[in-house]
Amino acid sequence: MAQPRTDLTIGFDIGGTNLRAGLVTADGEIVDTLAAPTPGTATELEDTIARITAELATRHEPVAVGLAVAGFLDPDCETVRFAPHLPWRDAPVRATLEDRLGLPVRLEHDANSAAWGEYRFGAARGAGTWVFFAVGTGIGATLMIDGRIYRGAYGTAPEFGHLTVVPGGRQCACGKRGCLERYASGTALVDTAVEALAADPALGETTLGRRVVDKQATGTDIMQAARAGDALGLAVLADFSHWLGEGLAFVADVLDPELIVLGGGVSRDADLYLPAAQERMAEQIVGAGHRPLPAVVRAELGADAGMIGVADVARELIRR
């Protein structure tokens, strides 16, 4: 009879719309997955996590559970202080779920989880000082130095997505205005398209322009239109590249990393904008033309990075 596996951990990637769970091996391989809509209350969310864990445990023998959370955690990763798109507020999530699931539980920020996955199994293997720059609904970031995640004094570093780049600019969900993620994220693409149409109504004659006017366009539509040569799509991507390049220059100036790994959902179309963004970064950094530039590469693990990373982080609970 085959011996049961003892290296399987569950990694949850908990987003504002959906949550996904994967059974992950010590080699970073996902062997089973489940998904569900993200509930709107803390009780329902914890019920869903418990239900999915129990269902996976009927088919496998997980030894620990990790949760990648899109929100602010305390430095010890015990409490979810605030998550803009999740119902937890100053909630002792780790202890609550550990008691309920009967398994060791580890919390981690979603960007940190994805970064750890890329460090262990993806594009950042062997890197010393490097940054994970996740561009999706918003912008998340992680700094790793010699295999350790840098969290700052209170657990919130680094928040590049909420650096003000346009004083008094677009309203951000964080409460500020003009944040980088309001100009260089997936959700920013539609806002940029609307502004581009206001500045040049002739762009509304394109297929994408008509969808924007009808308020039906998505960030994915804009990427596809740009790939097809649509004038409005190309104008939006040019603006996006500009602001992403500014963000990459901030990263290079503040941290001087050897590597920046671009992740998140928008990274799937990096070929459309990354070369221009790298040019902008090279122009904007301090000492431009007289210092080494960080390599900027696309993440390798895609949408699975958070699940794989936080499952591996949870496995450390067993290794101790």
C-alpha cells in the first residue's frame, strides 16, 4: 500500500472577489485546487475556508495551511489589521483559524506570498536584493534581502502603489489621491481611457472607444485592443508605460535592487508595455546613464504564485 504523503500544505490566495486554495508539494507543485467566491462577512469567509480545507482533507492529508491575504498584517502575521476588499478588521485570524481547522496556520501578505513563491520556485531563485512588483487590481510590492522578507517596523513595507505621483489626482481606495496604482494598474486602464477620450473625442470612433463610451470596457479589453493596434488602446498603454516606468524608477532609487520581478495579472501582457516602462525607468533614476540598472523580468508562476508561496511558508511551521 502506498504511504500517505507528508509534504502537502494548503495555500489559500484570498482576493476581494474570489478565493483559491491549492494543495502544494514541497517542490512547489500544485496537485489539487478548489475555488469559491469571497464572502462579504468575516464569519462566512472563515466558514468557506473551513469548508474548503475539510474537502481537500478528504482527498489528501495536509499538514499545515497558509493564507495569502490582500491587506495589512501585524509584524508577527497574527492579525489582519485592515483589508480594503475583505471583511476582517483587527481580527486575530491566525489563532481563530488554527483552532477551527485543527492544523497549523500561517498568514502572509498576498504580495509577500507571491514573492516567496517566485524566490523559491520561479524568476527570483538565487537573487540577493530584489523586489517583487505586482501589478493587478492595484499594486503590491515585496522587498527581499538575502532570503528574508523586509516588513518595516510595523509590517506594512513597502507600499509603492500608494506613493503620490499626481498631487490631487485620481481618488484611491486607500483614501489618498494621486497614488501610483491609480495610474499604473489594471483598474487604472479604464480611467485612463476615459480621460484620453475626453482629451481627443476622435478616439471614440474605434471599437474600444465605443465600448468605453458605453461604459463596457475592461482592462482586458484595453490590452487586447492595444495588441490589435487600436489607437485608443495604444494611447492608454503609452500612458500606463510612463507611470509604471516612474514607479520602477522609485524602486531603483530607494532600494537599488539587482532584480525587479513584475507579477500580477497585468504582467501577462508585459510585452506591450514593459520595454517602454524600462526606458522611462532608465531616464528617471538618479545618476541615469552612470549606474547599473536592475534587471526587470516577468514572473514565472503567474496566478499560482501566491498559493504556492504561502503554502511553502506554512510548511516552515512543520520544519521547525
